[in-house]
Amino acid sequence: MNVVSLLIELVAYVTSVVLPAFYGLLLFSDTPDDLPSETIGLKRLKLEYKILNDSVRQRENSLLSSGSIFVAASLILLGQAALVTTNIDLGVAALVFGSWFIYSIWLFAYQLTTVKLTSVTFGRLRWLEHRLGFEAHRMLIHYRIPIRKWLWFDGLCALLIMGNPLLGLP
């Protein structure tokens, strides 16, 4: 084996372990659920509720739009690497690592921050609902599937698993 092949193998193995572990650690990091109460007027409570509710809607739509772009781009790169795999060279490695990089940038910089911010926002919305006397988001918390945030993690693992054989790794 030459030095380039060894380097590609080392980067692939390290990436396949470090990225999922780092995402899992960040996902389990603590985010405040309910914010402390304040004495504010009813009109301000309603305005805050509307603003936070609109921000959640906009954030979820942006996450879906950006996700479809970044996930598709990473899958296209990985598919291109599969098409040109005749021998393991720097071109194939660049396509596979590029696929992993694009997905990871979206996953860590956008999706993870969106999940954390949405969790905090829902905590505040539930608190506001308690003060305003209704239960829209407090009721939905039992139906909001927590596995959603792990779905994108599974996508990362799938990309890593599919990319390793293209690099000639078991």
C-alpha cells in the first residue's frame, strides 16, 4: 500500500467514528426546557406566542428546504463516486469525502442548531400556553416523535457505511 491509500483509509476510519460520536454528544447536550416565569401583560404574552409560533414554522420549513438540497447533493456525490469506481484513487476519495463533508456541514451547522433552538422555543411556547390557558403545544409534546432528530443521524451513518466500500474499505 502506498502512503496515499493509507491516508485515505485512516481519514475514512476516523471520520466514520468521530462524526457519529460527536453528533450524539451534541444531541444529548442539555438545553433548557422551560424558561423562568416573568410578570408580563396578557397582550405581550399573546404577541410573544405568535412570534415564537411563527418562528418555529419558518425554521421547520427552512430545515426541510435546506435538507433536501444538502442531502441530495451528498447523495449525488456518493453516487458519482460509485460510478467512477474502477480503482481507488484521489478522485473517488474526494467525491466520498466531499459527500460526507456536505452532509456533515448541514447536519451540524443547520439541522442540529435548528433542533436545539426549536426545543427551547417549544419550551417557552408551553410555558406561554400555561399562562394563557390553552394546550396546543403541551398536547403535541406527547405526539411529537423524538426519533425525528435521529433520522438525520441515521442518514449520516448510511452515507458513511456506503462510502467506505467505495474507498476499498471493509
